[in-house]
Amino acid sequence: MKAEGKVFRFGDNIDTDVIIPARYLTTFDPEQLRVHCMEDIDPTFIQRVSGGDIIVAGKNFGCGSSREHAPIAIKAAGVSCVIAESFARIFYRNSINIGMAIVESKEASEKIREGDRVSVDFDTGLITNHTKGESYQSVPFPAFIQDIIRGGGLMASISEKGVRA
């Protein structure tokens, strides 16, 4: 499983209110959340992001509330992966639950810049910055988590296997 795209760069402590402002939390509809993704920190984000693009951030990405709206908005915007130095634990779990790929790498977080073209190999954990000709290593997800992400999230993965939730 791989992702490749153009990078949108954000800093440390990007909280869920920045990812999807609280005024839009009246729905779980991905399409309605998508159009407001990151609008308070980058009003042009949703017009510039393309399917497959990648967010790179610093420490503690997704901090704040435990709402699933945040990873839903990012995934619905077409982002294929979020790379950060670290994630808030509940955001990390919510991302896997909805089938959004996330990767922790301090080196990648520090060296990748806005607009770089990056690919991520989820099987090996290798992050390649094609713009700079550099590679960074992250710890790959175990196979069962890759299966959840590939299957579109925890519930979809369980349903696919015929397990009743």
C-alpha cells in the first residue's frame, strides 16, 4: 500500500478545531465536512488540495477534542496520508478507525516542506521526498492495521470479514 502527493505543511499542535471548526459539527456527512477542512488555518486549502495529497505537520497533530469529524474531513478532502512528528492519541485511533493513513516520523516532519512531492510506502515505512531526493524511515503499521486502512476503516473491515459488530 502506497500514497503519493503534494505536501501541505502545518506546524505543531494543530487541534481538531483547526482541522474542522466546531461550528460545522452538526453533521457527520463527509462531503459537508470536506468543504470546511482546515479553513481557519488555510482558507484556500480545500481549493488547492487534490486527491492523494499529503499533510505534513509537527508535534501533537489532532490534539483537542476526541471528535471523529477531524479525520473524516481530512480523508474526505482527498488527503491520502498525514505525516507528523507525533499525533494526539485519540486522533491516531480515530484515523485508523475511519481508514485514514497516518505516519509518525520526526525526520520527515522536520525536513519536508510545503509543495514537496512525497510518497509513503506503508509496507516498509519508507517516506521518499522526490523533490529533495531524500528518504526518511518511519515504523510501518502492522499488517492488521494496514488491512483496516485498506478496507476503509474498522467497521468496514469487520463487515468485510463477516464479523457482526
